[in-house]
Amino acid sequence: MKKIYFLIMVIFICLPLEKNYAQSTNESLILVLVPGLSFQEIEWLLTSGEATELWHHGGVAGVNIRPDGDYSYLNSAVSLSSGIRGLGVKGWNAYEQGEHFQQRPVEERYVQWTGDWPRSSIVHPFFHKLVEKNQETTYQAEIGLLGELLKRENVDRFVIGHSDTSDEKRRYGSLFTLDKIGESQGDLTVGVKESIEAPSGVEMDVGAIINEVNQVESKASRSFLVIEWGDLERLFAEKLVMTKEHYQQQYEQNLLALESLLKELIDGEGSRQVMMLSPMMNQDAYNARERLAPLWLWKSDAQKSQWVIRSQTTRQDHVVSNMDIAPTILDFFAIEHPQVMLGQPVKRVDTELYTASEVLDHVAWIFTIFQTRGVVLSSYITLLVILLIGISVVLWRKRENETWKFAAKVLLVAGVSSPLWFLVTPHLLKRIDPGFYFWLLSFTSVAIGYACVRYLKHPFAVVGTLLFFMISVDQVLGSSLIQRSYLGYDPIIGARYYGMGNEYAGIYIVAGLLVVMPFVYMAKKWLTLSIVTVVCLVQLYILGAPYLGTNAGATLATGIAFGYLFFRLLGLRVHWKRMILYGVVILMVLLFVLYGFQSKGDQTHIGYAFERLLNGDIRYIIEVMERKLAMNWKIFKFSNWTQLFVCSYLLIGLLLWRQKRMFTERPQKDIIQAGIVASVALLALNDSGVVAAATSMFVIVSASYYWLLDREKRPRT
């Protein structure tokens, strides 16, 4: 009997220990969703927050939140929770059972529209409409896939809070927790309390939220909780009708309350990680073109590690794609994300290299480029167009005047060399005004142009070689320069995050042709063919490799252009029908080479397209082609690059028509023709082909004009 009593006592003593042990080993990820939060608020918290330590550990990054359609909180939330760009549907919201929707209990509406009775505490009456809407979109986001995968791995999902304003309900946090049939558990009102002074008369209740979080975690060994912190959304919704003093008071109180919540969550027990994410910045930040949303990750540990957030999708530090968020959530629970989620889990690298303030400076640099890109590129493109038209006048009216001819040649070399200075100097934008930067580069280009014309025998070959070399080196070293160049690509636009953008792709291909021009038709043909082959293979590798250029259209255009040049060098003369056949064969070989590149390294958008094609998904390929055509047409109608595209194509046409007998030297003639082939191929094969065709043809026209002007100084026979 004594042994039995002793055993019972041991069991009672051990039970609390087992409970505490279970709590300490619970896996919990908490997503604090803060609509309205921007980097302006992050900067305020860094300088004026009360929990200083909180903002000096973990990791911060900017998230591209571009959805499939217009920018909005709903569209962004659908995209972030799907792992691919998506769209919301009008009227979407979440309701608790017992709430009224369209003057009836939401359960009744749900039954009337679906024929089923809701089985979870959160009801989504428009779930079926959201699914249907995204099945018809470009990316075909699978609604509820994130929650479904979590459910299959026995991860409890729970949503707390809302962003309701005086005018409408905004309850989008459950998009991260609902499963494939639209079910999710949660309590939308428990974390919100009435407050007379607060915007819309309600505010978030930190104490109630913490209690709810603890209760959920105590009941589940694995849990994913979403806290929709709606105070900032409500504040910005009523900013225009508030006094400045009261707005500022509420602004600071809201941020300090958010900071208090985060601190309590992070200081909690157990294996808990906290993710703070803004699905949509406030209107003030949006209007200021600060269109990256803040992401901050913390881990509840004693070391308080400092991280650099690195995205495999963007291949950049501090910049994350909206498609990365869902895979990152799955990765916390060691769940492999499906291929339909195009993003990748972010990497958190322990480092002391960057402080949060330095990351914010990096994000501010990105904002500066985005804010001024339109003005700078518009001015730059206009100058290039004026340059081409002006040189046309010189060729027509002033070709006998040596001073005008010399000035024209200097400006032509300056124009072609300008992309080089845009490539190597983007870091200057951290220190000087963008307007001064633009004119500094313009005068630098003219000065270099003067030096090249004055002292070099073949300035275009030298400039082409410099462009070819520097672009290649930048690609090999991770594209750190092209990522921030005005002629590069912008993470806020989100069309491309890595590799070689179409602006430089067009320049790069023609630069490769200029590199080989001095070696064309040397006495030893085998040496000529060897040099051309080496340059061609280097370009194909730089442009096509998944860890380098990753530009499929430019890779194909390079092969086609150099294939044409090989025909010219070999002196082959074939019927146009056979030429088309050879062109198709070359294109098929290039596609095979491109596919071979994709078999190594991380998957890219090109590799994903090949995979869908090999799986028989012809519809996806057709949609990609339609999207490329639509993008080209949109760029043609609205982009400043259309000016340069139309001007350069018209001028090369007039040049070939009226001046065709003036290109008597075969190297120049063959390079011009190969460049034209490359430009047309870029136009046909790239999603932004108008841009690549414009930059490549500008270089070809400039080189043609230079060679015509240079020829004029020799006596005619």
C-alpha cells in the first residue's frame, strides 16, 4: 500500500514538470500583421521607441508587396498568404459565428450560398468567390494552400483581432490561416476593446491578446497564430479629420502599444518566433513612393541574435519578395513548400555586419532610386533621342565641317559610354542629389567621349569592350551594381530581382559584337572564328546561367545574332527558305542549351517554365506568351523607352535605305547587320522587348553614324 501511495505522489510531482517541459518545447510562430505600417514608423520606433533592445536584434527587411492587380491591403494579403501573386474579391471579409452579414446571421448566408453549415469559428461567406477569381488570374493562386499544409502537419491555426474602421470591416488576417475549404479558428474581437479617444472608437488590447496567445499555445504542441493589429489602419483612415495634435498623440501611443505587444511576445517562454509584417503601407508612404513594406523577424532566445535577412528569390540582402512569406512560414515548421509557391524561405544569417539603422539606410537608397527613376530616365532617353536627331542633321548639312563632325563623334561615343557610368556609380546616390548625379554622369560621358575620339583609333571597340567586361564582371560578382543602377531593375517594381535586366541586355549583346569587330576578317580565318566563338559562348553563359544573367530572351537573341554573324564570316549564301530552316534549328539548339543551364543551381522563373512545359502544361506557356505580348504593348504605349525605340528604328531604316553604299567595309557592314538581327530578336523574344530593342538599336545607330563620319575624312574615290 505504501508503494502505491509513493507512486501516486511521484506522478503528481512529475505532472507539473511534464507540463512545463511541454510548454518549453512547444513550436509557436506568431505573425503580427500590421496594415498601415511603413518604414517611416520603423524609423520612429528605432529613434523614439521605449524598448530599445527590441529593435537591435532579430532582422529587418523590405518586402515587395506588388499583387496581381492594384495595390491594396486585400490584394496584398491574398498574395502574401498564397506564395504567389493573387487578387482579392469585392466584399471579402471574415466573420465570427453569430455576427450579422447583410442583415442576416452570417451562418445563414453561408448556408444559402454554399449549401453547407460552417464548422469553424471563423466564417468566410465569399470564400468560393475568392477561389474562382484567382483561378481566372495570371498566376492562379491557390487560396487556402498555406493553411491546408499547416493543418496536414497538425499545426493549430488561430487568428486574433481585426482592422475594422468606422466605415467598413477589414478582417484579412485569416487569409493566412484558412484551409482549402475556407475554415479557420480564431477570435476576431477578443483583442479589441472600446476606447472613446481612439480612432473608430476601438483599440487593440495588449493584455487580452497575450492571454489569448498563451491559452492557444498551452493547448497545442505546434501553433501558428496571426494577430491582425488594426490600430494604425484605423488611425490613417481618420487622419484627415483629426487635429494634428491628437493625431500625433495617437500615432505615438499606437506605435508604443505595438512595441509593448512585440516585447511581451518575444520575452515569452517556449520555442517561439515572432514575425511582424506590414501587408500594405499607409497612404502617406505610398504617395511618397516608399513602396516596400517592413518585415521584422525575432526569435525568443537568450542570445538576442542579430540577423541579416537574405532572400533566395530576390538574391539580395534586406529585400524580400511577397512570394517568400508563405514558404517562410512553412519552413518554420519544417514543411516543404510546393512548387506552385514561387517564392523561397528567407535565410536568417547571424551577423554583426549590419545594424537596423544601416538596413534602413539601404532601404532609403532603394526608395531614392525609385522616386527619381522616372525623371532621370525620361531626361536621359530624351537626350539620347535629341543626340541621334542632331547627328542626323550633321550628316545631312554639316558633313564637310570638321568641327561639327568632331563634336558629333564625341557625343556619339559619350552616348554609348553612358550606360557604363550608370552601371559603376550607383553608390554615389547615397551621397549626392539625383539631379546633380545625372548631370555629373552626363559631363563625365562627354569628357570620356572626347578622350576616346582624340586619342583612340577605334573608340567604339574600346567602349564596347569596357561595357562587355564590366557587365560580365558585375554578373559574376552577384549583380550588386546593376541592381541599383537607373538602367537596372527595381525591387519595388518587382518584375526582376536578379540577373541581367533588359536595358543592359540589349547593350551587352551589341557590346559583344563591337568587341569582335576589330578581329573580323583577319588573314587567319580560324583565328577570327575562334575569337567570335569565345565571345559568343561567354555571352551565352553570362546571359543564360541561372546564377548569372537568367535572361532567356537575351540568351536566344545572342545565339541568333552570332549565328547570323557566323554565316557571314563563312561566306555562306543560301536561299531564304533554307535560312529560315537554319534559324529554327539554331533556336531549338539554343532552347536545349538554355534548358541545360537550368538543371544546375536554384530554380528560376525560366526553369519553372521549362518544368511546366515538360509536364504538358501548354496553357501556362500560352499564358506566359500572352503576358509577354501584353507587357510589350503596355511598354510601347506608356514607356519613355518608346521614344528611343521608334527613333532608332526609323533612323536605321533610313540609313540602310539611303546610305547602304557607304558601308563598303565588310566588318562594319556585318556587325551592323548582326546588331539589327539581335535587336529584332530581343523585340520578339523578351517580355520587355521594346526596352532591349531600343537600347541595342541605339548602340547600332550610334556606331553606324560614327563610322560614316569617320569615313568622311578620307578622300572619296
